[in-house]
Amino acid sequence: MIAGADSGRFSLPLRVARLVARIALGALFVFSGALKALDPGEFAKEVQRYNLLPWIGCVLLALYLPWLEILAGLVLVLKIFEKGALLVITLLLVIFTLALASAMVRGLNIDCGCFGKALESTGTTLPLVRNLLLLLVAGLLWRENK
Amino acid sequence: MSDRDHAGSMMRPIRQALILFLAALVPAGLSAAFHPRRPSWSEETLASGEETVSTVLGWGQNVFWVDARSSGEYEADHVPGAILLNLDDWDQLFPKFLDQWNPDKKVVVYCSAASCDLSREVAERLRKNDIPSVFVLKGGWEAWKARK
């Protein structure tokens, strides 16, 4: 694709909206990844509370996931691997949403763990709604990216 | 757009994503080796009848908390909804426990810290009194406070 080819296709307000959405989504992932990367030990316990993975899986995820979030968020903001980053972020959002929904269905009274321990998250309902909104944003970025 | 172009445009995000997945392995590996707060590979072992704070929190409202510490410590602060039940005043406190106890709930007993044995003793005594599903909170009050 020629650089800037998609910018010619959209009106200015749409381009600005797209720019803001891309940077906001990327920055959010960098932020949430960084908070989790600060304390993988605590994050592993947060993951464990979902009762979805054996402990070793929680450990591996706690070590790996924060950096994937940071990396994907960063390249989305910097527009380096835009589509690849969007793919990773969409995939993660789908997984997070499913995990939250399953916690809700099973009646688990847990914190989301979305931002590690630094931000006290309130249960699973709010994060679930937020994730669905973020998925919508990611979906819009996909559409316009075509 | 030809089929080949289309396939190419589909492949590119996947290829880029794979590179991101692989690249994240590097800092993840470094974290595993050097992060001061890296998780331990082996899960903390639990004694029989013992549960971690995270497990108990996962039970939600289905928990009946029992504070096995002294009444002074209980009055200073306790888990919300917990009732006092220690061995010193067992004869006065156990009837109160029976009044408030809900058989549908899991009884979780705690004392001050991992080193204390009171919660185990109280849990044992409750089991002897035919109270089903009694658990001891691993790490006790300290673990609960650290959790908040």
C-alpha cells in the first residue's frame, strides 16, 4: 500500500477521529501493560483468581502478557506495524472479554486485574463494558484500515 | 484488487502480529530471570483445609468469616462481617456463632498471621462440633489485609 493512501479516502474530521482513536487505544495498552509489568508476581495472582489456568500458566501469562500489551500499544501509537498491532490488540480484547464474561457467569467476586494492582478496579461489569467499547474502537480502526 | 493482493493484505497483519508475539518473548524472558517481583514457579502449597485469600475472595458472598484472634484484636479491626470465636471464650462465643451461622456458607477461620495456630485449632473444634465446610485462611489477617 502506498503511504498515506488511506488518508486521501477520508474526510478531515474522520481522519482526526481515527488518529485520536488509534493513539488512545495504543496508549491505553502501553499504560495497562506497564502497570502489570511492574509487578508480575501480583498479576499472576490476579490471573489465578479467574480460575481458568493452572498456576504455571498464570506465571507464564503474567510474565509475557504485559510486554505484549506494551509492544502492541507502542507500535500502534507509532504507526509502525499498525495492522499487526491492531490484530494483537483485537485478539487480546476478545480474550479479556471472554475471561471477564466467564468470571461473571461463574459468579466470581474478583477484580478485573486489567491494570494490575495499581488501579483498584471495581468488579467485572465495568471492565466488561469498557472492553466491549474498546473492541468497537478497534473494529472501527480495522474497517477504516482496509 | 487481485486475489494475490488481497491475500497479501491479509497476510501482512498476521506476519506483523507474529513478529510482535515473538518480540514480546524477549522482555518476558528477561522478567522471568531478573524481575525483582517475578512470580514463583511453584504455587504456594496449602495444608489440608487451608485456602488462600484469593480463593476465598473468589467464593464471593458465600463466606462466613470467623475471627479466631483475641477479642482486643477483633475489636481493633476485622474482616467485615466476621464474628469473634476463639478458644479462650469458646463457651460464650460458640452459641453466638450458632445463632448467626448459615449452613449454606463456607466457614473461613483466620488468626493474625501465617505463624499463628489459633485458626487451625478453632477450625478443628468447629469440625468436631459437626460444622461442615470449615476452612483456614492461609496467612491469616495479614494476608487478608495485604490483599485489600
